[in-house]
Amino acid sequence: MNRKNKDTFTRSDIELSLKKEFPELSKSDIADSIDIILESITEAVALDEKVEIRGFGTFSKKYIRPRKFVNPKTKKISYLGETATMHFKPSKSLLRK
């Protein structure tokens, strides 16, 4: 793959790679496929399911405890309830690469 010294691998790069690998697929088919995969992962994690892609990693929901914070400008104390974020744990084989 020719990345020309880029530090970031973008969605466009993924689409280009797939187009080279599967030239019979249209660009819109590839874009739709990527959308479906990402949406499926997002929906599953939102429903508290783990998504494991062997050889790549695991997506899961991580809860962040409730906490208080101080507004530095007004010195007012506020509270932030429990929040959730998506967590990704890479597989061992991905870490070795």
C-alpha cells in the first residue's frame, strides 16, 4: 500500500484499498458496506454488547463514574453523572504488528 508518509489512515484510504482488492465493486457499494459495518458495531456497543473481531480487537462500552468538577472561572462546584464511552482493546496479534 502506498501511503506517502501519512500518519493517519483514513476512510478514503480504506475505500481505495478495498477498490484495489475488489475492482468489480463500485465505489458506492464499498462506501455502503463500510457504513453498514460501522453502524452495526455502534448499535451493538450501544446495547451493551461486546463486538469481537478476531485478529483485530474488541469494542465495548466503558462507563465513567459520576464525578464533581469545579468551574475555574466561577469556582462553582457542579456534578456530572455517569457517562459511557466506546472502548477498543486491540488483539495481541494486532499489537505485535
